[in-house]
Amino acid sequence: MTAFAASTKAYWYLTRSTGVVTLLLLTAIVILGTLGPLRVAGSARWPRFTIGQLHRDASLLVLALLVVHIITSVLDSFAPIGLLDAVVPLHSSYRPLWLGFGALAFDLLVALTVTSLVRRRLGYTAWRRVHWLAYASFPVAVLHSLGAGSDAKSVWLLWLTAVCVAATVLAVIARIIRSAEGTPSLRAGWVAAAVLTPLGLAGFAVQGPLRAGWASRAGTPVALLYGNPKAATARLPAAAASAPSAPVPRLARFSAELSGRFTTSTAPGGAVIDMAMSLHGATAGQLRVRLAGQPIPGGGLSLVGSQVDLVTPGLRHALAGSVVSLDGQHFVAKVRSPGLVYDLSANLNIDTGTGTVSGRLDAAPVSS
């Protein structure tokens, strides 16, 4: 593994670990802030001012961990995340909604910290309103963790999240029951909301991240699945545009011999195989195939995501699509450009010793 790959993996682990620790601390903050005003939360050993100081210190620590979480996410080449994406909801092109929840949670915690520092000048009423609004960062952070986290299907993280949510809900219910504020009907409504919130989160997890194909439905472009999206934006070699060959008629079948090289790299959740091949014979051009998935013992790949790009001189636009069937060293793909859809069938010969790949490509038009 190269030094770059090693550093990328380190960033990924830092992002995961700071995210998990942040969730735990955020749970403690909400529980301390919720139960702190109650008499049951204070004792000779744990007076209320001690709980209040612990609450403030934990809030500052969470903010520091979030900064590390954001910086490592930006430095990690796995996903195209910028600093602006961390503070502006829906700005990111990578899972915009679920990354946006993380940005919203961060903004709420910043508002909580800033208003707490200027509490005396702001006034108790205004500070209290912002303070209660900041508690919404907890369910928002849970949605971010489930929707954008790479460990969303991990049993240990699901149990950890369930424990955090359950502890928070119990603390909120205890606060509502013991509170003298509001009418009984209003307090009953808040209790119902506290009970329905975890049920809603559980339903979302079952119908969303725990179902197959979530990475695509969450807003991850197919070209970026389990790959290196920051490098995936590079254009295909321009040699295809100047290759001396007869143009390919629109809606015509064509075949070509393939030759090129392939590379294999590790990535979060599996491995990535990149193949860059040239077309020879009656038709010239460039074919690039990216396969991502779980390695199979004894050789092979259990496909999770793919990207196929084809450039030929006779086509006005590059054809782009994905693999629809993979059987050993044979794959079938569907690619398209404005007005064109092609089925590709390729039989490859992959030499793992030399890192070369050869074979034959057959392309057939589907529709216009």
C-alpha cells in the first residue's frame, strides 16, 4: 500500500472514530442538560453547578471533535467533501441531504456555544430559546450518522445508536413528567413526540440505510461508489479523439480488440479495480471500466458499484454507464449519451502478473 493510500485510510478511521465519540458525547450533553435542572440530578457529591460545568466542558469538547471530524472528511480522498459543505446544508454534491444534516447539527452546536459565551449580554430568555433549539442537533446528528456514515449497517453501531437514542428519550420523558411548565395536555404531547422520534428513526433505518442500494439512493453518484471520486473526475485520454480510424455510424453495431492495463486498490468497504483500455481494429477509442466491491476468497469480486466510459471518434459524446452483469472475466454493461443507448459485451483476459488486460468488445445499439 502506498503512503497516499495509507494516509487516506488513516483519515477515514479518524473520521469514523471522531463521529462515534461525538455521538456519545452529544448524548451525554443532552442528558446532562435535560436532567440538570431537576432535583434528582443533584446531590452532595454531584451538585448542580458541577453538572452545569460538566455540561459546558462536554459541549466544548464535542465542538473540537467535530472540527477534527470535518477536517479529516475533507482531507480523505474517498468522498468529494469541501469545507463549505460542512457548514452549508445541501451544498455538497456527495449525499447532499444526509451530509446536510451533519452541517445543520454543527451549525446548531456552534450557535449553542457562541450564545452560551455571551449569555449575560444576550439575556436569559433569548439564550434559553437558542439553547433548546440546539438540542435538535441530536436527532439531526443521528440522521446524519445513519444516512452518510460508512458504518450504517454495522451491528455494533446500530446498537450503540439505539442505546444513545433510548437514553436520551428516557431523560426527556423524565424531564417532561417532572416539569411544572405547560398544561397536562401539552406535556402529554411532548411525551408522545419523544416516543415517536425513535420509532421514526428506526423506521427510516430499516427502509433506508439497511436496505440494499442505499449508497445510490442516498445521492452517491455511481461513478463514486467505493472508489476515489476526487480522482474520478479526470477526463479520459484525448488519444481517442485523434485516433486514425473510420467513424462509428450512429446506431450501428461495432466490435474492437482491447488492450490496456489495470490497477487494484483497497477502499473503505472493499476493493476497486480500474481498467484503462484502448480499442483497436476497425474501431478505435478508449474504454475505462471501474469495478468496486467485496473480494471473493479464491479470486473475483462481488460487485457493489461500477462505472463504464467509452469514447470513440465517430460518437459526438462519450458514452457512460455501469456494469449490469459480471461473470468472471466477462461483463455486460449499458452505456448512454444524449440520444444513444448501447449494450456492451466484453470478454477479457486479465494477467495479474504483468498488470495487463486484453480482450474483445462488442457494442450493439439499443435505442435512440
